[in-house]
Amino acid sequence: MTMTTSPAAVHLVDDEAPVRAALEFLLRSHGLAVFSYDSGPAFLERLGQPVPVRGCIVLDVRMEPMSGLQVHDELVARGVAVPVIFLTGHGDIRMAVDALKKGAFDFVEKPFGDGVLVERIHDAMAADAQQQARLADGDARGAKLAGLTQREQDVMRRVAAGKLNKIIADEMNVSMRTVEVYRARVYAKLGVRSAAEVATLLARP
């Protein structure tokens, strides 16, 4: 069953109230939905809810009681794949680069221009949307393949390999008419019209 997800939004984590307020105003003025949290634990508590977050996570590097880096480590440990952008001071760049190696999306050095941060966030949210589309496509493909009987799967693999009906019939020890029926069912269930489309569907990662 597909889990419902929340709408894409910026999840802003910063322990300084004035900074949060300024960033919320900036991002909302650019039409972005924003949820803000005053600490790493508060955000991680949100992650414990049934509906996963989507969009982009913005973490300040220096926070209490958990640093942005510690929050990111926890995200990695939980397998959360939402893009993370770090807000860093000059002295934090080495730490931010280490975070990039662990899978963070990007970092923005303070003081930053408003346009720089907004652009990075749009890029991150676009990357998350693309990832969600790929996952949805994979789920749909998996459901289609799961709907095939074992005999239909046997025919499907041979069709994808480019084998003619006569060859398939000989290999499966059935009549060509039977192969034609199975092939038609495979095409219908997979929503394709040719052997090439079957091969392409199976080749997707």
C-alpha cells in the first residue's frame, strides 16, 4: 500500500527565533510552504509521525542541543532521503563538506544573498520531486509485474529478449496460438504495445 506523503515544503531547523522568522518570511514571499522547528529534536519528533516529509530540509550547522550535523547523521541513519541544505558560518565549511560526502545536497555560507538560498532550495525541491517520480514509477512497474502469472512472466522474458512466437512456443512446449494469447495478456497488463517496450520496461532500474 502506498504511504500518503505531505505536500512538498521547506523544513527549516534553526534554534534562533529571529533567524527563523526572517527565513520564514523570505521563503514564503517566494511562494514556498515552510514548516519551522526550534531544535533538532523537535524536527526529529516530526519525522516520527506516520506521514513522511517531502521537499527540502534546511539545517543550521550550529544549534543546541543537537548540531545540524548530528541531525543529519540521524537522518542518514533513518534512511531519510529528503535533500538537506546546511546554513554554515565560514568556520563550518570543512564540516559542511564532510556532510556533503555523507549525502547532503548543498551548503550555503553565511552571510548569503536571499536569491542564493532560494535558488538552492528550489534545486533541492526539484531533485526531491524527481526522486519521488522515479519511486512512483518503480512502484507502478512493480505492481504491473506482480499482476502477471508465472507463465505470462515466462513469455514476457522471452519476448523482451526478442524471440519470435515460434521459438517461444518450442521452448515452452506450447502452441503458437497459446504464445499469442499470453503475449497479448502481457502487453495488456503492462500497458505496452511492442516487444521493445517490454524490454525497456524491464531494463528500468
